[in-house]
Amino acid sequence: MQQGQPMVVVTQPQGGAYPQNSNWQTGLLDCCSDCGVCLCGLFCTLCLACQVASDLNECCLCGTSVALRTLYRTRYGIPGSICSDTMVTSCCILCSLCQLKRDINKRKQMNAF
């Protein structure tokens, strides 16, 4: 590279403490894989939302947000987009919330949280 020419970045850095190209530990509709989480979500959605937000060191009011789902997905390298996060959260907020909590619980069990 000659002096005076600007450096052009062609790829984004891919470092970080979390694995890239991970997947959700359970599917969106896998309620039977952890009935306790699903029952909590069904009968006390706000409690579950606060648990999820607390697990991620966020405000309780953020527990059901698209931003929190996107934050979690990108932190663990789970494929998807903000558009897909918006659709999932808008169409099935309870399923989205339960999937997040199940995933957090499974990653805690694997010491990967």
C-alpha cells in the first residue's frame, strides 16, 4: 500500500467471546421441552419477561422487545435478521419469550451463558 492512500476495509471483524454460527437450543414452538417455562409464560408473562431481561442485564420493560431478541441472537451468533425478529415477536410474543428463556436456561446448563 502506498503512503497517502486510504485503507479500505472489505470485511467486518469477526472476533468476540461468543461462538459464531450457533443455533437456537429449542425451536419456537417447543413448549413441551420445558413445560415450566411455558406455564410461567402463559400465566405470568410479565414475570417471565422480567426474568429474561434480568438474565441479560436489561430493564424489565425490555423483556418482550424485538431489540432484546436481536441482542441475544447476535450475541450468540444465531442466524436471523431484525426483520425475522420483528415478525416472530409481533406474531407470537409468548412463543418468542419462552424460546429466549429456554435458550438461556440451556446455555446456563452448558456453562455457555
